[in-house]
Amino acid sequence: MYPAEFRYTKTHEWAKVEGDLARVGITNYAQEHLGDIVFVELPEVGRQVKQGEAFGVVESVKAVSDCYAPVSGEVVEVNGVLADKPETLNQDPHGEGWMVVIRMSDPAELGNLMDVAAYEKHCEEEAH
């Protein structure tokens, strides 16, 4: 269910590393718990983010949730599709529903993230 090449946070964001870039989104677990997503707020291109800091907001019919940066760096791209079609996060959270691309300032921070096995275990523990 979760792509093996991604890295994951305890707060249910994923990072797909592409050179010095990290494509970031929320996981399937997160979108399932949020329910129907109706609004997404993303940062401006050029914004500096720190690992663990909120970079955006996802609003569903049930809740409003902050999204936290899995790595530090500069936002170099945002997914404009989400402004008009926030439901893309529900339909394809690990693909077309990506949120931002961050140029990593410290790739060593990836060591703080979980691999797929650790993330699946984390979700299992959280569900109980």
C-alpha cells in the first residue's frame, strides 16, 4: 500500500527523494482518517521550511490538519492542481496528490524518517 522507496514521518507525510529534491505529500493513512478533503493550503514557492515545521493545511469535512515538512529546505514547486481539485489527495495521495517539492538543505535529515516497514508498524500501533 505504501511505496517502498518513500520515507515517512510519524505525522503521516511522505518524502520521495529525487536527487537533492524531496517530493512531499500525505499518506493514504492520513487521507483515510481525514475523510473527504475539501481545501488545501500550500506555501509560496521560495519559502524556507524546517523539518517538523508546518508547511500547509489540509481541510476535510471532519477536521483541519497541519502538514509537517519531512525535511528542511526551500519550497521549489507546489502542486497547483490541489487548489481546484483538493480531492486529488483522496484519490491518489502517493502520486498526483503530491503537495510540494523541497530542495533539501540537509539530506542527512532523511535519517530521521521511517522506511516503509517502520511506517506500517507505526500505523498499526496508532490504530490500536
